[in-house]
Amino acid sequence: MNFVAAMAMMVLMMLLMVMMKGVKGVNLVFQNADSPAQPTMTTFEQRTETIRGGAAVYLAAHGRYAQKLMNDLFSNYTNALRPVEDTDHIINVTLQITLSQIIDMDERNQILTTYLWIRQIWMDAYLTWKKEDYDGLDTIRIPSSYVWRPDIVLYNSADDEFSSSMETNVVLRNDGQVMWDQPAITKSSCSVDVAFFPFDMQQCYLTFGSWTHNGNQMDLINALDSADLTDFVHNVEWEVLGMPAKKNVILYGCCSDPYPDITFTLKLKRHASFYIFNLLIPCMMISFLAPLGFYLPADSGEKVSLGVTVLLALTVFQLLVAESMPPSESVPLIGKYYIATMTMVTASTALTIFIMNIHHCGPEARPVPQWAERVILNYLARICFVYEAGENCFGRTSASKKTQLSDEEAPSANDGNTKGTNWDVNGQAWGRNMEEDGSEESLDQGTDWKEDMFVTIDHSEEEEASGGEKVEQRNLRVPVEEEKRLRRNIEYIANSYQDQRDGQLRIGEWRRVAKVMDRFFMWLFFIMFFFMSFLILGQAL
């Protein structure tokens, strides 16, 4: 009976299982009818899922072994002491610097801001294990605060907080090697030499060393001969020429033990194109206007104002340069150029005032000295290509014409003087011949002029000289006092005209002297301008 009951129970269970499979099949049919067909998993995908599952199991196993390793390593570990088995042993720290970016170079405050990747590698004697005991686990990454870290700092740091580094993990290997990669934004003091600004080259030093451990406890080793520049971000103002590294061992006055450090020398060269187009070229263009002030006519009234305007413009540029430069004993090259240009403009303005004073000399001025006429009006005028109106480069046409005219006018004047008029005073003969013999003096001294005296003038000789025509004699009665008064007035007018003409000639000569001096100083200052530009700016080449 028991056997039969058992068989019946088995059959009943098999029926129930068949019924359940049928219900599942029906559900799958209805589900496939309502939803879109899904692709079946291929053999490759099945294998991939199997591998992923195995990797997850493997990682889970590593995670368990890593946790076990952490518990085993740091159960009796302290990060306060040097990780050496013997306190007399020296721990070696390998230092490597990667320069990523130059953030700022503050010349006025002499601070260099850089973005660095700092790698430090050392051996920790207490953080070793056998990877076979932990399922082949050979490296782990843990927070850097868990392990001992060397107290390497930047000696010439200028940061307010003194530390701008990021707390990153360390990579720990099974042989005890600890590698710590740390990005840091450093601010270091840099002695800036602006003597050749903006064509200068700077050298900034970054010195790394231990703050408390001496050379008998910790030693520094260069990983490379220079910093790594493969990932350097190009800077628009500075060009990096190199960053060599050098190890130094220094004995400080406070301590007798040696202290090793590694100094990286960052060699920089400034891109001068920005300063050339914004400071130098405008200064040169403004300075070019200073000699042209001598070419302006003196009557324009703008010669002095042009020099003052140029001087004010150069002063503004000088202030712009002075704001960006550190206060130091060495004057920048561009500052020297500005000072020399301002001195030249000041001298040109002063000379312009002096020449304008010469130009506006009045008729009461003294005549031009002979040496000035010989040197300035003759030789210097030809050198500076200054000629009068009507003159050319080959000769003085106007002067020769004046000489010819004066020679032609002289005979006519003499002829007019020889042929005069004869006149009688109270029936006594007086004329040109008597004046030549000195009778005029006797006339003035020996003759008593009275109011009733009269003068008879004979123009017959003038008429014969003119054409030989016979004209009747005319008698003109002129009172003697009125004649003398007329002669005095005519002489005064003639003398005044002669004085005025002499004054105009003196004014013209002094103006010509001023013009020659203007042209001479214009060429002189142009030569000084180009010579100064090549002399000062050539020092940077």
C-alpha cells in the first residue's frame, strides 16, 4: 500500500508540473502577441555575459581581498614616523615636476603663478605584501592621508595659504613603492629683471626640499634632468625655453646637517609683438612729429603747441609703462627710449621758441653779423637746401638781377644830377655848378635871406637835354622860407623811407636766418631720432 500511494503521489506531481508548463506557454504566446518580437541571444552574447559575470565575480573577489589587505596593512601602521626599518637608514624620494601652465607673471609684485603636476615616489618598508596571498592583487589606491608622506615644500613660495595642492590618492605596490601624483597651483617669488623690457628673458627658480628632514634622514633624487613639458599649455605672453633641474646640498647657518633640495630653473622669453604694436610703434610715430615742428611756418602759431602736445602724449605712454613695471634701479629699455624721446622733444620745443624769437626780430634789431651771414646764410643754407624766392640750386638769380638793376640805375641818376636847373636869387646866378664849388655853403652862410627875396628858376637846360625844343623861359617866384621848409620835409620823407627800407631788409635777413636754422635743426633731429631708435632698440637684438 505504501508503494502504491507513493507512485500515485509521483504521478500527481508530474501532472501538476505539466499543467504549469502549459500555463506558462500560453502566457508566453499572449505576451508575444501583444509585444513586438525580441531577438534571441546569440551564442557570442551568451559567452560575453558569462565573461562579464566572471569579471564581476573576480572584481568582487579582488574587492574582498583589497579590504582584507587594508585591514592587514594598517592594523599596526602609523603615518607619523618615517617608514624605515632602521632609523639610521636614509629614505630616498624621487621627485618629478610636470609644467602644465603658466597662469600669471606679475612683474610689479614679482610673483610667478604656475600649474604643476608633482610626482613623488618613495619606498615604505611597512606596506609590503605577497600578491599570491591576496589573489594576485599587486596594487591598491588609497587616500594619501593614510600613509606617511614626505614634507617636501616649495621653499620660495609666495602663496598666502602656503599650500594650494589637492588631496589625491596614492598608488601602493606590493613591493612597498608609494607613488603620489599631486596637482598644485604654486605662487613663487621670481626676481624680474626688466632692463630689456619688452625684449627681456626671465629666469624663475622653483626650489623643492624637505622642511624638517635633513640629508641624513631623507634624500632627494631627480627623476629627469629637467621638468616635463610635453603637456604644457601654450602661453600668449611667454615662451618657455626650458626648465632644467639641479640638485643642491646646502648647509644653513641654523643647522650643521646638510639639507638637499632640487631647483628647477624656468627660462622664459617674452613675446614682444604686443608691446611693439601698442607701445613702441605709437611712440615712434608721435616722436616723428617732433622734428616736423621745425618745418611749420613761424607765422602759423602752432610750432610750440605741437611740441607741447607731443610731449604730453609721450608722458601718457611713459605712465602706462611705469604702472606695469616693478620699482627697481634698472630702467627698462622702453623707458629709456621714452626718456630719450621726451628729452629730444623738449629740446626741440626750446629751440623752436628761440628760433621764433629770431624770426620776429623788429626793424630796431641789429644787422645780421658778418660771421652769421657767411656761415648761416651762405654755407648752411646751401647744405640745408634753403633758397630765397627766385633762387635755385645752381646760383643766385635774384641777386644777379638786383646787381644789374643797380648798375643800370646808377648812370641815370648821375645824369639827372649833372643836368639841373639854373636859378637866380635877386638877379644873382645860382645853379648846380655853384653848388659843386661850395657856393651852397656860401649861400647859406653869406647871404642874408629876407622875406621879400624871390627866386627865378630857368629850365632851359632841362628842355635842351630832353629834346632841344625851345621853350619860353618861365620865372617862378618861390619864397625862400617855404623852399627851405619843403626841402626839409622832402629830406625827412626820403630818410624815413630809407630807414624803413633798411629795417625791412634787416627783418628779411633775420627771418632768413631763422628759416635756415629751422631747416638745419629739422634734419639734425631726424638724424638723432633714427640714430636713437637703432641704438636703443638694437640692444635687444
